[in-house]
Amino acid sequence: MAEQTLIGQKLIGLIGGMSWESSAQYYRLINEGVRDRLGGTASARILMWSFDFAEIEALQHAGDWDALAGQMVDAAKALRRGGADFLVLCTNTMHRCAWAVDAAVKTPLLHIADPTAAAIQAAGLTRVGLLGTAFTMEQDFYRGRLEDKFGLEVLVPDAQDRKAVHDIIYRELVTGQVLDASRQVYREVIARLVARGAQGIILGCTEIMLLIGQEDSPVPVFDTTTLHAMAAVDRALGG
């Protein structure tokens, strides 16, 4: 019976390496989720395409989103050829290119904002603070989806705080550095968002969960990495 269940799992296509620090968490969380639900030695059926993040980061900061969209589409097509039943883009920022993946491949993309918004709504919250890269906090591709599709009010830090949050991600977290001083910076940014009325905080970069947890916030935190990974488990197991 267990063997039949394993064979019946959908094959997850992970687009990762952005950065590999958070992609490793996706791999761990998804496999733990499948094991917890199926028991025994069960693990997830996964294909992963992993980028060299140095190349991706350079294109991001150059603002070459067309080239980045092409990279995401190429990865999605490769995973589709490999038999992936659905795709998981293991990054918030690169959902800036989700439209290109949706347009180019028939394999469904599990959007990271959707399980995040569902968790916020389930908690009965309507106004949330968003932490992430400058691209995620300042551009409309992520905030707009939360606002337009789910009716949430999204607050972002002021310009100085946005820069601090962004710099810690790119200078530290993507290279595996987790510093107490940076945790304190994030705590202070969170406190200022809460003072402005944020009822919860979205950890809207997949590396932030390496630095910040519920103990660092006076209001609920929504870890997009874990929420996205658990949504992938649900889909893989037919939920």
C-alpha cells in the first residue's frame, strides 16, 4: 500500500539556486512533509534545476528582467521535459517572471504568494507588513497580487529600512551568514511596521527564515519558504 502511494506522488519541479541556501530549506521541508504524512522511509519525488546565483544576482541588479525571464522559462522547460507535474519557483523575487513561465509552459506553477495569502486570511488578518528584497518590496508583481487577488493591505518599510533589509539579504543571508546584529535590525524594522498598523509580517524573501522567526516579532510571521514548501507537499500528495 505504501509503495502504491509513493508511486502516486506527483513529481515536483523545483527551480532553485536563488540562493541555494533557501533552496536547501525547500528540499528539506518538502521531504520532511512527505515523510510526516506518509510515514516510514517515504520522501518526495523531486527534480531540481539550480542556477548559479551570481549570474542571477548580476542580472537583477542590472534590471535585465527580460534575460531573467528567459532563464526562468528555460529552467521550466527543462523540468517539464523531465516529467515534472508542477513547478515551484524557490524564490519570492523571481516571481517577477512568473508570467513568462505561465505563458511558455503548460506545467502549472505554484505561485508563492497564494499559500502565503491563504495563511494570512486563515488567521483573520487584513493588513500585513512585507519584508523582502527591494525588488519585492518596491515593485508591484508581489504586492499587487496580494492586494488585487486577496484583498490584503500591504505595508512596506520606509526607504532606509528597505535598504537595510535588502542589503542584509544580499550581503549576508544568500552567503549563509546569519548575524545577531542583523537580526536586531530586522526586529526594529518589524517593530516600526507594527507601529504603523501591521497585524502580521510576511517574510517575503526565502532566506529571511534563516534569520527571523516568530520569537522576533510581536505579531504573527508568515514564512513564505515554509508555506510554499507545504503547499507543494499538498499538491504532490493530491491535497
